[in-house]
Amino acid sequence: MPPDPIILFDGVCNLCNAAINWIIDHDPKQIFRFASLQSQAARQVLPEIDSLPDSIILIDEAGIHTRSAAALRIARRLGFPWSLAVLATPLPAFFRDSIYKWIARNRYSWFGRTDTCRIPTPELADRFLDTGKPK
């Protein structure tokens, strides 16, 4: 497992990019690193990527997390008040994931998509596996 948690995201999805921007803004300790699902870096980190959901994936010391489990684990690591999202953990995964899948299925029609993956600013480049230097 990687030393730092890695978030893989759909780089052409406006909702996913907004989520990554939000995580960056709420991660003052800079614990997360990022790569778009479409990148070579993502394929190197997770060769089985094609068999996983195409929205957000978290890879951390406990393994590979997808859908609502990934979102809850990310929120938990961001600290208070976002860590309160763990209160949703007792809800059955099929229930949490059905809501997550519904949003994921409709994300392009609701939020749009871009033709290219995001290019991080120079200040953020070291947090992106695609462009930065290893931490």
C-alpha cells in the first residue's frame, strides 16, 4: 500500500473535479495525493483499475475503497466536522452505494464533463501523481 492515501478520480467529470478541489481545500495537513483514473499513474498504482467503479477510489493502508466507503473514509481523515460522516457507516452499504451509484450514473448530465483532465497548479503539482515529484 502507498505511504500516503491516494484518491483516484474521473478526471473529465466536473463533479469529481469539484470534489477533489473541495478535498484539497479541507486537507490542510496535505495527507491525500491524487491521480485521474485516465492517467498512466493511476494504472501503475492500481493495475486492476478497469474492473473498478469509474468515479472515486481511495487507496490507503487498509486497502482499496470504492463508492460510499471511499467517500466516508476520505471525510473521516479530513477531521471535524467532516469526520462526522462516519455516522453514516452503520447504514447498510447497499443503501449508501445505491445513492452513490445514482449520483455517479447521472454526474455527466447534471454537472457536465470536460474534454481533458485537470492540470494542477504549480503549487499543487507535488500532490498529483501524474505531474509531481514523489512526496
